[in-house]
Amino acid sequence: MDLNNFKEVITFAIRKEAEAYNLYTTYSQLAKNPGIKVMFEELAKEEQKHREILQGVEKKDISEYKLEKIPDL
């Protein structure tokens, strides 16, 4: 995988995490049941954490990393 493709994958993943965060946040606001509301809030927090991790990866200089092919399982 070349560097440009890797960055595209990370950018795509960040976008998907943001979409999931927005979805869970919306559902938490619509939920009537307090337990369901808390569940969606917790899911939104997890998506935010994932996004932050990916943004950290995006900012790193990964040009020195060696990507190894993983055998097909």
C-alpha cells in the first residue's frame, strides 16, 4: 500500500467515525427511554475516541513505517 492510499483510508475512516458519532448523538437526543439514551451517548463517546485516535495517526509521519502484507486468512 502506498502512502497516498493509506492517507485516503485514514481520511475515509475519520469521516465514517464522525458520521457514526452524529448518528448516535441524534438517536440519544431522540430516545425516550433513559437507558437507551445513555447507551447511545456512550456509543457516541466511543466513536469520538476512535476519531481522535485516527486523527493522531493522520498527523504522524508514517513514511518510515513498513507495511507488511498479511496472509489471506
